[in-house]
Amino acid sequence: MRAAALARLSRLARPSLRWTRSTLADSPRAAQRVSRSRSFGRALSSAPSQEVHDGPAAQRGQDVPKTIARLLAWNPDTDVPVVVNGYVHAVRSMKRVTFVSVNDGSSVTHLQAVIPPDQADGLTIGAAVRIAGTWTRSAGQKKIQAYELQGDEVDVLGPSDASTFPIQKKYQTPEFLRTLPHLRPRVPSNAALLRLRSAAIAALTQYFATRDFTQTHPPVITSSDCEGAGEVFVVAPANSPTQDEPEGPFFRSRKYLTVSTQLHLEALAQSVGNVWTLAPTFRAEKSDTSRHLSEFYMLEAEMTFVDDLGSVMDTAENMLRHLATSLAETHVGREILSREGQTPPDVIKQRWEGLMAPAWPRITYTEAINVLSSAPQQFKFKPVWGQGLQAEHERFIADTVGAGKPVFVTHYPRDIKAFYMKESRTAPGEPGPTVECFDLLVPDFCEIAGGSMREHDTRALIRTMQTHGLPTPPLDNGEAAAARAAAKDDAVAGEADASGAGNLDWYVDLRRWGCPPHGGFGLGFDRLLCYLSGVHTIRDVVAFPRWFGRCDC
């Protein structure tokens, strides 16, 4: 399958529509037309369920395509009656005929319908229409498409005042379109990003289902800050009493919108084995960058009974390779790979080929620091062992070490990573202790995923939590822990929550009773879509983006 997808990539070098074009505008006569429901009803009754009733297609038992994308790809041998639903993107009136461009969001290419002038009344930009007619070979020398719809009956189902419709023929910047999140998806390029997201979810679901992972739904409201960074949103009803008032908070202690589902996934994995989820996460970061949102989707997976970090990296690598290979075979994948937009098609093609390539490079953090220190170029931030890699460092590693492929950077210093990561055995030449973890870097785009082996020893986990300044339960026996878990009074949890750290006693309890070696990873799903589509900012691959200072709709 991967070979076929790579072969298809090599054929997709021809750009199609400009990705930045929006829609067209026309005269505002939307309200003049009353529905021709009776005559149109007769047209519908002649072709129930949009099936072909005569001709060779009917003899083959073939259905009329139900979306414009499928209809544009359909070349029947004979004329076929069809019904098309969609939105008007352009109207061009001639003396004898009227040309109408219609789109239903299933393709970046509009369908051309040719209708009699007496049927064009009320056709304005943005109007929702239903056109019944014949799908036939295009006539004339200048053919926009091989086949066209010869319309007989037109019904305006939803009028639109073109004079006030914000989506215009002229170029409209992404910044402007972000102010119209409720209308932005009607631009064909933005609709394609929604379809890319859908196709990616389908491919990922297939990958995990065929490998016996259980899809789960961890909670959005949590009692703890998984990452320990404190960048959390507190959950409370409107006009609710505060923590200090006698009535107390809604949940008896402070709760948060989740920053990661990992901790809950670890609990679920100990019951059904390997698990995964694709869920919203929230960060109260006051970041105004192209890579950050306050609400975004994370794909997270947890694997039980795994003994080494390599197994976790293998799963992440195989998952992304399967995703790219599957998407290359889809209609929206071919659109993305051939479109002309913010990123040249050949660059997007190279990214997809890199994801499909076997054997991604794997280097340690210490090796990465050595590569950066010996690099001829000057970095704004000097690479120093024990400090996090900056975006410029990650970009250099991805471009030089990866050479077009993603790169795993493993075994970061313990002090700059999360408390739940398992400590590594210090290798010769390591300046300090490290943990069994990885970040996945991709060319042009830096880090998109990270994972680790989780600390499954109770005492080791508590020591690490203390090092990170997190409240910890006492090192007692299992009976005392069980008694705490069954207690009705959560005053201790409330005190912990009041400190801002949250209650992690339950997470420690997972280690007390039958906790096997396990590990997992998280992937920024929206960042991945940016990488696959060539869109420059994460705000344009999310339908309703939320970031510091902005939460429209």
C-alpha cells in the first residue's frame, strides 16, 4: 500500500486551484424567488434515492453519486438524470443560458451547472440550492470540466443576500477569515481542511482498531494538573461560591479542564490493555504564536506490558506512516498534495514521503546537544546540556539529522521532564541523570509528539513527585492506601487542590496493586494537520480556534 501511495505522490506535481481564493459575489435578488416545490417534487419522484433508472449505468446497478466530488469524478457512458444540492459560488448570465458554480464542500472544485435564464431567478452568491437535470458531456470548445449539469429545475432552499454576504470574490486574508469562524468553512480550502481532519481520524481509528487498542473517553474535568506546569483552567459554575466561602466549591475541591488525558489513560489501560483517545485539552497559556491554542486536540495512547521505549516509538512511527499512506489514497489527500497555497506542493509532497519512509533516525538528547554545539551556524540560544531544546534547535536537528524524515530525540535530562517519566540508567558520557522519553521532530515544523516509559514503582514515583514539589501520600502499606481511597471525607484532597497542584493520590494507588511496565505518547493532532496541509498556523486548521484574548462563537 505504501508503494502505491508513493507512486501516486510522484504523479501529483501539478497545482490545481489557488488555495487562497474564496468565493464570488453577485446580485442580491435572493428573496424574489418562491420555491418551485411542485415541479421540483415531480423531478425528485422520478429518481428516488438518486438512483439511475435506465441506461447502461442502471443495468450495472450503479447509483448516481451523492456528492459533488463523486459526481465530478464520474464519467457515465450516457446522459443520466441527477439531483445536486449545494451552495452557489458564482453566477454568470448569458443571453441564452446561465452558468452557475455550485459546491457542497466535498471538493475544492466547483460543479458547473448550465440552466435556462428563466430558472436563474433568485440565484445569488451563498444561496443554498437544489438543481435537477442531466449529467452530460460538456459542450463547447472551452471546457471547464469534462461533464456538466444541464439543469431543468432549480429550487432555492435558502436565499442569500449577496450584498451583505461577507465571503467575497476578492482575496480575503486568513486573518480576516478568522473573524468569521462561523462562515469561514464555506471557503472551499477551509472545507478541505475539515475533510482532511475527518479522513485522518478515520485512518487513525482504523490503525488502532486493527491492533487491538481500545478507544476510550477520559474526562475533560480533572482533579489534577498532569504536566505540573500550573497552566490550567479552573472549572466553576457562573457566580459560584469560592474556595474560601463556607458553602465551598461545586466539586468540594478545585477542579480543572484537562491538560492531558494521560493519567486517566494509564488507569484504563490497566483494565483493558492498550488504549487510545483523541480528545480536547486545554492550556491557560498566554501565548500568541502560530503553534499554540488554548483548546486543542491531542491523540494519546497508553500501552501496558511494554519493557522498553523502543516499543512505544515503534507504535508512534508506524501509526504516522499508516496515516500518511492512507491519506495519500483519499480524495482530500490528492487535493492537498496538488494544491497551490501557503506551502509549495513539492514541499508538502516531501513531508508526506518522509512520513512514509522506513526507519526514522533516533538520537539521544546528549547526541543532539553535541550536533548543535558543533554546528557551523550561530543560534540565538546557545545549546546547553540540561536545558530544553529551542525551536531553532529542533528545526536544525530535524533538517540535518532527519534529512527529510522525522527524528526521535530520546533520553532528556530528568530535571526538565515530567514527574511520571521513568528514570534511565545513566549511560557513559551522560552529564547527568536522564529519563526514558522521546520527542518526535519533523522537518520545517519542530516537535509534534512526545512519549515516555512511565514510572511504575511506587517508591520511585513518590520520590520523583517530591523532587518536583508535588503533594505526595505517605509511603504506607496497601491497607492504609485502600482506607484512604474509600474515605468519604476529601478534606486532604481539598487542601492539595487549594495549593494548585491537585490530588494525585489515586495516580500513586495505580502502582500499589498490580502495575506492569507501561508507556505511551501524546501527539498534537492540530499541529500534525498543519504539517500535512502546509498551513502556517494552527488557528487555520481548527474550525473554531480559541487563544489568549479570543474565543469567538
